[in-house]
Amino acid sequence: MSKVVERFLEYVKFDTKSDETSNTVPSTEKQKKLGIRLVEELKEIGLKNVTMDDNGYVMGELPANCDEEIPTIGFIAHMDTAPDMSGENVNPQIVENYDGGDIILNKENNIILSPNEFPDLKDYIGKTLITTDGTTLLGADDKAGIAEIVTAMEELKSNLEIKHGKIMVGFTPDEEVGRGADHFDVDKFGAEFAYTMDGGFIGELQYENFNAAGVKVTIKGRNVHPGSAKNKMVNSTFIANKFVDELPEKDRPENTEGYEGFYHLISFNGSVEESTLTYIIREHDSVKYEEMKKFMKSLEEKYNEQYGEGTVKIDIKDQYMNMKEKIEPVMHIVDFAKRAMEEVGVEPKILPVRGGTDGARLSFMGLPTPNIFTGGHNFHGKYEYIPTHSMEKAVDVILKIVDIYAQK
């Protein structure tokens, strides 16, 4: 078993699920348990100035091994797993020499990972896959990224033939709840450019992401006894249903792809007296993004005119912006990653991120940070899996990027 796989199988045993309802930093204290382990491990392989701050951010430095002037670059991954599903007692299953058929994840609950539903599985016939046992997520997002970075740093430390400048590594908490860069000390990190190892399938390379906002819609009703409700009762759930229908069906995530944005209804909680809708807005184009926010806000005015002032209140909060505008002026960092993939036998697939990464926020904080694949599929759920071959190739890509910077 390769070193990167061994590390990954160790890291997924740590329950690091973040919590969007928490106001602490990190949102869950258990994320620090993995952070403590990573600090120990980075020190063991010889990195310098390894720290974990009070907010749970881990940083370490691999000093340059040559006198040439080489830019300081960084590699970043996040420690937390998504709140969508349990990350406790993860029990990875190893499927060797995958034959292209159904994989029984959990016989008792009849949970099957099938190429009929997930056709990408067919790309990995003959490879070794790591899957869940059907009761939890796996945690490849983003413990695979951590394992790949640490393994590459160990190789660079032990193999003096690969010349490199100073390299920084960073592991963040709370990326899955949109706070991964909130307390990231860019000045302390000290890199000119960085890469997040937080992408999906092998070959993925991304420098564009959604502009993103969170939306909370609060709808007030009036509850009276239904026996005497005529001309008195205002049922907030009916208004909420009408509100949902106002947003175009074609602009839902299940009907969009590529650069197409969407309104996504995450939750609907209601009673006669009050209903709340939670949405996210996503759009690559900044002009369209502003139009989408404006349209939602216009519904507040429309419904308040119809049902009375204060019936509907809409709060919209920007979450992150498209990093494209910060990456394009230093496009060589994407070109280097693309070249690195090609030189290690990986076909680059430059695609927009239909989501966000720490790199989006970091790029606007002065650290241009495109995103590179980890190799995983079906993140955030029980059908998550990752081919070991893809993780090993991700390590190769990191090493080759380092080599290309030294050549320059």
C-alpha cells in the first residue's frame, strides 16, 4: 500500500465534521484533533516552523534546498468534512482490481454503488477503489488532499535531487461551512502563489468558481382558530410556497451545469405563524449574479405590497466571489499546473468550480490560489469513493509543479 493511501486511511478515522450553526472557531473542537496529528507528522518528516494556532489553522515550512531565486509557493487543503452526513466511525472499504460492476457497500441496508447510477466508475476498471461502508461519508473531501500534500512534502524532504524553493503547507478548518479562509494568516503563510488540493476527479484543474451568496427568507403569518379564520388568518406556508414558485424552475441546480448559475432551496421550515426559507445563489458571471440578488430582493417588495409591510424579509449575504479576476493576471500558475499534469501522464481538464474552495477567498486576500484534483468522486455522501491511482497521481503533480517552478 502506497504511503499516500496509508495516510488517507489514517486521517479518515478522525471525525472532523464542521457545524454551520456553531459560532466558535473552529466550528467543532474535534477538528483540532486531526490538526494536532498533522503538526506531529509535519515535524516528524522535517518541516520547520510547524504550528497550529488557536483557531485550528496548521502551517508548516519546507525550506529551500538550493540557492536559486525561486518563488515561495504553497499547498493547502482543509481538515473538516461536510455537515451533510456523518463522518464518525468511517469504515473505508478497499475494492481491488475493480471489475466494472456493482459494489455492495452495505449488504444489510442494500446500499449499492453502481455504474448505472455513477457511470464514472467505468473509468476505473482494473484500479483499486476506496469506498464507504454505506453508513457515512468517506472524507476524501479533503483528507485525500491533506494526504497528498504531506506525502509530497516527505518525498521532497528525502529526495535531494528535486530542487525547490521554500514551500509552505496549510491545513484549514471549516471550509465546508464557508469559513475556511476567515482566519487564514496570508502574511504568516508568506507564499506568492498557492494551490488548493481540493478538486474532484483526476485531471481537474480550476481557476474559476461561482460568485456566491446565502439568503434567508422570513415570512410572517397570522394564526387564529381555523373555525373563525375567515378574513383573519394568514398562513405563512402558503405564501412561502408561492415564493418558491416565483424562482424559475430552469434555474435550480438539478437543471443546470457548466457555467450556469442557480437558486438552491436548502431548507423550508414552516407553520401558520412563520416560515423560513434558506437559499444559496450561485453564478459565475458577476453581472448576472447581481441581477439574481436584485430579483430576489424585488420579491420582498412585491409580497409586502400584497400582504402587508413586514410580511416578508429577505437577508442576502455575499459568501465568496469568482477568483478568475485574481488568477488571470498571474495565469502562469495555472499553466504550470497544466504542464505538470501533462508531464506525469494526466490529462488536464480545466473546468469551472460549481462551488467554492478556500482558494476563492484566499485569491481575494492576496494569495492567488487555483484548485487541483484530489481524485475523489461523489463527495459529501455515502456513495463517495476515490481511486488510489488518482491520489498517487496527485502526489506526482505536486512534485512536478515544484520542479517546474525551480526550472523557471
